[in-house]
Amino acid sequence: MDVQVSVEDVGTRAVVHVAGEIDVSSAVRLRERLSLLIAEQHTDLVVDLTGVTFMDSTGLGLLVGTLKRVRIAGGRLVLVVASERLLKVFRITGLTQVFTIHDTLEAALAS
């Protein structure tokens, strides 16, 4: 399965909805979309991963790189992760200490 990416403006924030599998072959689409948003000065991002069924180290690396770029630009990046299986990947890698992660889009937008 490929990855689908859509963007929705919610107030001053850009919500990036991601669905499918994020791996070495599909991460390019997500990377390009996130890079374009940052280039267009959208640096207050919520990345909604509730539709993601699989993510490998390529996806994790992509998110870490995006977080660095957003912080350099003075912005913030918040993740929405509802799947315990996906959240476990963030815990094992220690990335729960790096990212702000919420279990619902509503909670992320309220942060």
C-alpha cells in the first residue's frame, strides 16, 4: 500500500493527514509535501498519523528531519498517533521524548 497525504488548514496551523504505509519506497511523497509546506512558511504543523498502518525507520527519520527544520524556522510540529503499535515504535526509539504526541487530532489542535 502506498501513502496518501492531504493537507488541511485549521486556523493558522497546517494539518497533514497521512494514511497507508510509510517506508523507504513511499516516504518520498510525504517528505516532498512536508518540505513544500515549510518552504511556504507553514511551520505550525500537526501531522496526523492515525491512518498509518506501518512505519519503518525511513518514516521516523523523515519526521525527525522535519522537526529539526520546523524548529529552526521557529515553528512547532505535533504528532497524532492513536495506534498502540505505532506508538510503541516511538517509545522503543525514545522519540516520545523528542516529539509532542497526542492520541486525537482534537487534543493536538488544543495544544
